[in-house]
Amino acid sequence: MVRIPVIDFTNFTKGNAITRQAVIKQIYEACDEIGFMYLQNSAISKDLIKQAFTHSKSFFNFPLEVKQKQAWSDEFSNMGYVGIERERLNPNKPGDLKEAFNINKQAAMGIDASIVTFYDRCTEFANTILQAYALALELPEDFFTIRHNQQNHTLRLLHYPPSQTPAKPGQLRAGEHSDYGSITLLFQDDVGGLEVQTASGEWIAAPAIPYTVIVNTGDLMQQWTNHLFCSTKHRVMIPNDNRVNQSRYSIAFFCHPNDDTEIACLETCQKEQLPIYPPILAGEYLLQRLQATYGNS
């Protein structure tokens, strides 16, 4: 049975040439086989992660009318508060049983110093991961980082409230979907519910593992690599036990290339087949996905 691998990232950041190469190989295999991995030793402190979750819980505890004052200013701004059932990550299913607050770098500076620091540490960690991705694909180490240097990333605070009424047919806490960008960093509490779909179509649990960060490949990285690295469908299920009465919290850091970056099949990924996708600008792709997710709400 396929399992999500756990990789000690210090062997890349602080290791010698041999241990670095071993981690690069592990990352390549994880991205190729399942598109998800747990990275240990992220260099993002436990205290900072705890502060981010504390801020998240404080925000979601506000009355709805307060949160709505920070709702998206336009339909596809991708910044601000998103109410329960407003988002449908699976456009063919009812709205998701979650609420979210999306933050970019500029917005973080107006919220809280700890959120700014958390955003910056996530950016630094993501850049280091992208360096490993580049080396795994036989590219210059800075190939991806220079194409992410405008920091068009989204920090997303997520709250899945306790179920008050029966769900609609097909409704989940988060419908099955793949992420839009290059890579995602995910921090989650221990309530659980995240599931990942394997290549064979099986759904497997991705619970929280202490002192790790889940990293998964997004759609644009999949297009860049001609499906060599897979952008895997995942979802958040409604618990079938007493956890249904508990809130679930998670924090996602979505890494997105600069909007004007052309996403075209990498030469090192054309060894076995011709490009699957036509080139597209990263910003155009993001807008297409947002329109699919919110356009019919």
C-alpha cells in the first residue's frame, strides 16, 4: 500500500553532498509516486506555528458580521474572508463546510507581527524546498526560486466548524481538489480528516505527525514537469465519530509563481513524451481556477 513518506529535511539543509543527494532522491520519488510528503525539521519554530494557530482561532471566534467586514472585495481577489459553503473546491458538489481567511504579504503586515514572521518563514522554507525540486529535476538550483521572487503566495487560515446539521448529499468539509500553484505547505491540528488519493484511486489518511509539515505538489508544478511530479487530489472528510462535534483548524501556505511566469514543459521532463499542456502564464491559470471554484456560487 502506498504511504506518504516522512523525510528529514535537515539532511538537505545541513547535510553533506551524499545526504543532500539522498534527500533529493526521496523528494523526487515522493513527488513522482504520490505528490505528498511529510518534511521533518522545517526550521519554522513550534512557537511560531502555535502563535499562527492562536491568531487563527481568535479570528474565527469573531461574530460573523465582524468577519464579513473582511470578506473578499471582489469576486476573484483571493484575499480576505470566505464564509461557510461559499467555496466549492469540487465544483460539482455542495459548498464546503469550512470558512477561511486568505492573506498575502501586504495584508499580513496589517494584521499581526507574528503573522508577518510566519509568512516570511514559510516563504524561506518553500524556497529551500523549491531548490531541492530544481536539483531533483536536473535544473539550476535557483530555477524555481527566481520565478517565485515576487512572493505571490497565499497564507490561508482554515476553520472547519462542528457539524450542527446533517450534511447535504456529497458535501464534505473540503471537496476533493488539487492545489493551484507550485507547492503547498500544510500545518494541521490533530482532529484529522485529510485524505489523499493515490494513483490507483485509493483514498488514504494524512493525519498530523508532530513536528512535520505536509508538502504537496500543485497543478502548475505538474504542468511544468509534464506530469512527472503529480498534483494529487485530496479532501477533508466529515468525521464519523465524536470529532464531528469538534472544530478542525489548519493553515495552508500556497506557493504561486510570479504571475508573468510562463509555465511550459521543462526540457528535462520531455524525455519520454511530448508536452501534455500548452504554455500558460501562472496568473492566467490562477484566475481560471478561481472562476471555476467561485463563479457559480
